[in-house]
Amino acid sequence: MTHRMGHPLGKIADGYVRIGAVVCALIVLAWLGAQPAGAQQAITVDRDEHSVTFKGPMTFRLSVRSTSPITSVKLFYRPTGQTAAHRVDLEFTPATSVQVEHSEDMDKSENYQPPMVTFTYWWVIEDQDGHRLKTDPISFVYEDTRYTWQVLTGKWVRLYWHDQDAAFGQTYFDLAERAAGDLASQFGVTPTDAVTIVLYNSHEELMSVLQEASAEWTGAVNFGETGCITIELGSASWMKEAIPHELTHAMLEQVTQPPFGEIPRWLQEGLAMHSEGGMGSEERSTLQQAIRDDSLISLRVLNSPFADAREQAILSYAESNSLVEFIIHDYGTDKLGQLIAVFAKGAHYDDAMMEVFGVDMDGMEDLWRTSIGAAPRQGTTAVSTPWATPGADATPGGTATASPTVVGSPTAVGGPSATAVSAAGTPTATPAATSLSPTATPAPRPRAPCLGAAPALAVLILFAVLLRRVGS
């Protein structure tokens, strides 16, 4: 009996075929394992709805079914600006098909949010067999449903107004876009999201959307990390000041990197006043008097929220704007932009000044004092020759304008308190804090995908076939 031996090349080819089959099987297995639990269609969402009434109920509804009893349904939602989400564990009787509903009363102080803020929500569902589904996020605008709104959206700003013609909205939209564009081009302040500005036609309308504890003098409010501003309609001069001022705060707060980034108060307010046109006569005269009396407020004190006392508040704003104008005049807008960027990343005040200008806070104050003709700080001497002599306007590069709107003693950047502007143009007490940062549970981490029994069975069959071929 003779045996015919196969050709060596044929054996090699047959080996490659077997190896290729194994590799293909592994690739298929990996692909199956990479699919999310939802792709297995064990859990199916039949209805996912929400409804909102401004300062009323915000309701979420879900109908879902699965191949095994559903044991857990969680709702997660968050407004724009918050990095953590609220979590709600829904109560229900486990079943293969369930309907759940959850409502929040937005009129409660702890739930307060400004009009036109964007909410995003999603569900996480689990069943008895270990299947898990996280639904795609859904976003909606928390609209003031009492009015019919018109909206314009640009690169930097989203403007809402009602019961006015298109030309009205275009005028203030263009004003806001120019102001935002100037901040971006001159100082590199480029937020990731458009700032929302909501215009109300009267003081009464504005007050009706704020919390009950808000000060009666409020004329405009910047709601911190939400990126929303509300402003009452006033004179043309008031609007030309209030919009750029509050827009500056909103944009600066967007570029700050929490939880460590913080832009000092003097830079916040000084740049906001620069955006609106500079100091008015009251601020200039107050600054001049403080120079004569040698009663200027230390720059280190101006890092923090300003004093409530009227004269001290006016001086705080005047000094802040004067210092900002000095930096722009002597060092340029690029350098001020660098300083903003360094502060926003979380640098200490002295370290940031040293990195950008080569002097610490005290050194910068010395330079500024010399520039406006003020006496040196106690225990120091003048460091340079003034580039401007104090006169009718001691602010470097200052421009005479009508008395500006003044912000009243806001809290730290990015905090829960709204920043309010007095329509009367004078600083007053800080408005009451708003509950914009409630305690929240972080969004869940995705689970490792469940492979199930089918891929394992397929692998066993494949290897059995291969072994049989080898044996033959």
C-alpha cells in the first residue's frame, strides 16, 4: 500500500486558512462584546417625554420594556454650566413593562433656574438579567412660557426678546455681538458656548422671573455658570452699558476652569467697565479724592468681593477700571489676555502677575500708583515716572462717559449667586444668593458590556469544527 504525501505548500496554505478562521472568530467575538447592552435589544424604550411650565412643574415620563423584569430606572438631569447631574431613583413594581414619571416644582427656591437655560437629561435602566441601557441625552430650553419669543443666534450671543419688532432685536443683538467679539479679539476671551441674553420689556417683568429675595433695584442679572443674562429694557445709554458689562462677566466665567480657576474681582469689574466705556464722572471724582487723601484701597483687597458701603464700592470699581486701563496702556491687550488665561487656569495671584509682568501684586500696585500720581504704599517709594498726570481724569486712557451701571458686590466667580446691576447706576447691597448649584450625583460610569451566552457557544462550535478538520 502506498501513501501519497501532500505537497508542502498545500499544508502551509491549509495552516494559514485555519489561522485565518481563528482570527476571524476572535474579531467577531470582540465586535459582539463591544456592542452596548442596548444593542442586544433586551431593553426597549417605547416613550421618552418631558413637559415644562415656567416656574411650575418640570415633568419627565418614560415607558420601557425588557425580556426580563426591569428592576431599576434612574433619571439624570442637569442645567447648562453644571458638571454633575441630579439623580432620581424612580420607585415602581418590577415588571417586564413599566411606566414611570417624575416632576420637579421649579417654583421652589432650591430648584430655581433662570429663563432660557438649557437642560439635558437621560435615563439608565437595568433589568433582572443584568441588561443595562443608558438612553441618548435629550436637551431642551427652559423657556419663559408666558411670552412668545423671538431669537437671534450668532457666534457669541443668543438673544431673546418678545413683543418688539425684528429691528429692536437686531439692534441689541448687534451690540452684544460686537462687545463679545471685542473681548475675543483683544483679550482672547473665547467661551465655548454662546451667552444667552433675555430682554424683558419692564422692571416688573424682570422681577417676576427672579427669586423673591432679589433686590428691588436690580436691572440686570448674570447667572454665573449657566451663561444666562436677564436685562430689563431701559434707555439707549443704559442698554449700551448694561449689555457689554454683564456680557463680559458671563464670558469671563465661561473661560474659567473650575474648580481651581478664579479671576480676581478687580479684573472682572475693571474689564466689565472697560467694555461699557469706562468710568463715569462719579467714579472719576471718587478716585481723585482718594488719590488726594491717600486713601486708595489695596490691590490685594480688591482681589475679593467689594465692600457694600456705597463710597467704598464706587472707589473699588473706579480703582479696578483704572488699573485695567493702566495695564492696557502700558502693556497692551495681549498681555491682559495672557493674565486672564493664567488666572483662569488656577494660578495664585502673585504667581500669575509674576509670570506675565515680572512683578507680584504689590509690584503692580506700585507701578499703577505711580502712573496716576498717587502716593506710594506705606514703607515703599515711587518706582517710575508717571505717564499721566492726575487732572480732571486720573484714569490712564479713561474716557468720559455717562455714569456707568455698577455691579453690587457679587460673590466669587462661578458661584451660585447672581450678579445684579442697578438700573439707577449706583452700587448697593449684594442681592440674595440663588440656588443655582444644588447637590448632585455624578452621572454613572458605563458598565462593561455583557457578552451573553451566544458568543461563547459560537466559539465552542468553531473550535470543534477546526479540531475535526485537524483530526481528519
